[in-house]
Amino acid sequence: MLDSLAPARRRLVLGLVGLVAAAVLAGVTAAAVSAVRGPDEVTPVAQDAQPPVLLVPGYGGGTGGLEVLAAGLRQSGREVTVVHLAGDGTGDLHEQAAVLQHAVEATGSRSVDLVGYSAGGVTVRLWLRTYDGGSVARRIVTLGSPQHGSELAGLATDLAPDSCPAACRQLAPGSDLLRDLNHDETPAGPAWVSIWTTDDRISTPPQTASLDGALDFSVQQVCSSAHLTHGDLPTSPVVLAMVRQELARGAPALPGSDVCVSR
């Protein structure tokens, strides 16, 4: 068909065909790159940094135990803020994640370390997902967090729903919030650590704190004779020693038995 065209018109048609082919190829290439990178590409924070540390309370928002942990971390030279949750700390975890975002912004730092105690560990994960925190968080350490729900919250949801606030319902096993979070338990960006105690009677069963893709261990895995309740986690010298190590410049690693004699 092109043979019937004048030479000048033939060159024009061939040129247009080439432009269309190039555009199609560019589109295919862009789609392929997007598929490889994924929609949530992050730029991880340098792991040898020592940014400000934010401590996030659990259900009810109590900060007393975390103030003990904060004091211990400050003795190590770290800048530490204990986050104060909205209301009485039992409201929607999305609201608490927004409070955490304000606290992150208030540091004025481009990166942070986060320690989430109990439900605070779930709040930290929700924050990361909601506010693209993968390029902001260097380390995330969770302490006794009901990452897969707590049986206590499940019982309250079933037996006394009117007395189970929003966060209580969100922490029940199988909640919509937890199902969504656990499609990818440790998104790209930060180094993840989960520390928990086999003596936990609040985040139940204790293994609910485990996170796929994290450095994950119980206190008793390191210190077999340790007896720590859920409430002991933020105040225990042993846990403080563990958290200090996991927030240091080196890569997260299972602590040695030397932390078991921490005072």
C-alpha cells in the first residue's frame, strides 16, 4: 500500500508509525517499571542515624511506664518524646495515628525511631501505612503489641459491645483494621523489632505480638528465668537494655545474655 504513495508522503506515514510505536513502547516500559517498583516505593532512612525517639502508649493512653523507659533512653544520649494520645486513649486508632503524625512533625527531624508499647505498636504500624512513614521511620520496636488482636478485646467485643470503645473493637482478632494491616506485616523502609513476654495476660495469646519479617523474640528467649507481665515491659531494666540495643546504630540482633543482669 505504501508503494502507491509519493515518496514524501511515504516518509511522513513511516515517521508517524515510528512515533506511535515509540509511544507504545514507552508506555509498556513505564508500566513494567511501575509493576517492579510497586505503588508504595520508599527511600529507607540510613540505619546508622540516631534520630529522635517517639514512645507511643497503649490502650488507655497511660504514659507512666513509658516515662521510665524514656528516662533510661535519655541517659544513653537519645532525644525522646512520650506521645500523648487523643482523649482517653481508647478512641479510633486512626485518630491516634494522626496524633502520632503531629508528634513526628513536631520533632522537626526528617527521620525518627518509634517504640510502640501494647496497642501503641498497632498505632505505629497504622501510622506508617497511613502517612507514608516508610521513608521517615528508621527503626520500629514494638513491646507486647496485639498485632493479631487480643483475646480479651475479642471477648469484650462479643460479650459487652456497649462497653468496648472503638480501639477495643479494632484490637479484637479478625477486625477489619488488623486484617488490613496484616496483609503486609512489616512494610518496607524501617528495620522492625518485636519484643514480648510469655507471661503476658493482656495481649493474649502472647504470640499475637509476633510480626512476620521482624526481628521477633520473647524476653524469655534471651533471659529464660525472667518473669515479666505485660505492664512490666516498659519499666523493666532488662527490656530497657534490649530496646537500647535495638535502637543503636548497628543492625537489630538478638540480644546476648548480658542484658539479663541489667539493673
